[in-house]
Amino acid sequence: MASIVYWGSPRQVQLDSAETLPAKLDLILDQLKLRERVRGKRVAIKMHLGGNVGYSMVHPVFVRRVVQAVLDGGGKPFVTDLPHAVADAHTRGYTAETLGCPLYPSTGLDEKWVERIPYHYRNVTEFLLGGAIKEADFLIDLAHVKGHPDAGWGAALKNLALGCFAGKTRSAMHDTCHFDQYFHKELCPDEATRLAIKESCPYGAIVDDKQDPGGLHLHYNQCNQCMRCQAVAKGAFEIKRSNFMAFMEVCVIAAKLVLDTFEPGQAVFINLATQMTPVCDCFGFTGLPILPDAGVFGSDDLVALEQATLDMLAKTPIIEENLPGMMEIVTREGHPFQHIHGPYKDVYAQVAMAEAMGLGSREYTLVDVMPVREPDFKRVTYIPAAPK
């Protein structure tokens, strides 16, 4: 059965605040019946608060609308993210005063407020889940959509997969890409070939392995699978899809562990697809958007939400003139995010993994909360000189 995904377009017909994205978010929250569902509950609003001089995350105006809806419904909201992001969130406009609720680090000030969840996947043996997430009764996943150098893109699933766990877990999750061997020293004929492999990468993604003298290490976040290295590797260095898929799969596992802490029906998911930059908000800066704004999406189904968001973004090509000079289009196949991050960072594959793991359905019905209509040119839209 198809899940419902509510959508608010970034387009306006009239010059009216009731047709802007924050107002359409209000309509989505109404459709999700958020107020009726949070009474008396401790509500975690999981966000990515960015870093440094980033300003393209979810704007405080949107956060305030969500917080107010929770307060109106009798819930007890708090915004949560990683400790370092919460610590300087005020420098990017996120404060208790602007948002209307407190901000708490998901894993505590020193990342010791965690629950250990045994789970074996490749090199990962346990996940350290943040106490703020564990102790909440209801979850609102409020995510900013953007590109991501490890997973191709980041939205609701990634917002949960990484921001709810301690640094030790996040590091281990990123290391899953290295679990399967990709440099075969025994097949490298000589030092000249090893150096040629390193120098073949224009992005500096291939470096000396600090743990293995004479070995090579691949920075997967910098690799867009241009395959230049394969022309000189002579079989000694592999760029394998399975290594890239490992990070995507462990993120799905992590997201499931988060959602397993909540009773069924006690979570909603919101994607804000505006100011979509090529890399994660973790980078701590904002560049030019590489895709046109696509609006705001909301659903009770995480998988349907991600699928609907990706499908909407697939309708428009990358704005190539907005790409940073060090990035290139490496393929014209697949989703636009794959065009810059590479075919093996398959965004749809991760959504399929999430469906297979029981996190939702890829089948959805998109409901436009304010369909575009014919404009009324005679309607007065000017701002009055003074409030009445």
C-alpha cells in the first residue's frame, strides 16, 4: 500500500505570506496531525545544526513552526544534535529564544550519555546511541536536503544515522568502506606503479596508508569513481561498488536502531529541500545551490519521504555553473547527485536497503498541500504603509 507524502512547493502564485514555505510546512504539520500526537510527550526534534559559517541548514523560522506546533499540542519539545554542533549553534542563529525550546546534545556534553547497542556489521561491533534520543517519547526528524561526499546525498535517513550516535560509532561507520581489501600489495609490480596510482587521482583521494607502510588508502569521501586510477593500477588497486555500499548500509542499520527505540507511530519525518549544496552541512560553510529549491516534504514513512524527495530532485539537472571549481560531472547516468559524487554512491540503492530493512515503503502518493492555481491579478498584495 502506498504511503502518503505531503509536499509544499517553493512556488507562489500570489504575493502572500500564506503561500510561502513556512506556511506550507504548517499545512503539512496539520495533515500529519502532529499536535494531536504529542500531548504530554517529550519530543526530540533531530536536526543538523551545521558548523562554522554554514547558513543553508534548516532556517530557524521553520524550526520555530515545528516547535510551536508541539507546544500547541501540549508536548515538551527540545532540539538535539551532536555536542559540538549544539555548543556553537547560537553563532548560526539557533538559540532557545529563537527556536522556542531548549537545545540538548544528543550524546551529552562529553559523549558519555549513551546506550550501548550490540550489533555486528563489518568492523562495527556496537552502536552508542545518544541518551537524548533514547529518553524521548516522540521523534521529529527535521532534515535539510543536500549532497553528501560519502553517501551521495543527505536527508532524513542520514540525519538520524549519524547525528544520534557518539563519535566512536560515527568513526567506525565511516570505516566500513575499508573493511574489504582494495589495495593488493602482492599485485603491485613496483614502487613506480604505487606512485602512479596515487598521482593518477586529481582529487588526492589516494594516499599512503599510515597503518601499512607501502600500502595505499582511499578517502572514499573524495572519490567520485572517475576511474583514472584504474588505467595505471594493473589490478593492484580496486574501486569497488561494494565498499561504497557498505557505508550506505550501515547508515540504514543505524537509522533503524534509532527508530526501534520509539513505539510505532511515534515519529514523523520532514525534508526541507532548499539551498541544496553539493556537500554535507558538516563542512561548516555554504556554497551556491546545485539544484533548484524543491520545497518541503513530510510523512510518517521515512522511506516514502526519501523516495519522493529524490524523485522530485531528479526532475532537474545539476546547476553546473554553481559547482565548486574542484568538482566535475563524472557521469550523466542515475540521479543528479550521482553525477557529481559518482555512480557507486547510489542514492536509490540506499532507499531500497531501507525498505528491505522494514523502515517503510518506496511506494507513495504525493499530496500537494497547496496546488498551483491561476493568479488573481486584481488582488491587492501591497504592504500597507503602517499597521492598522
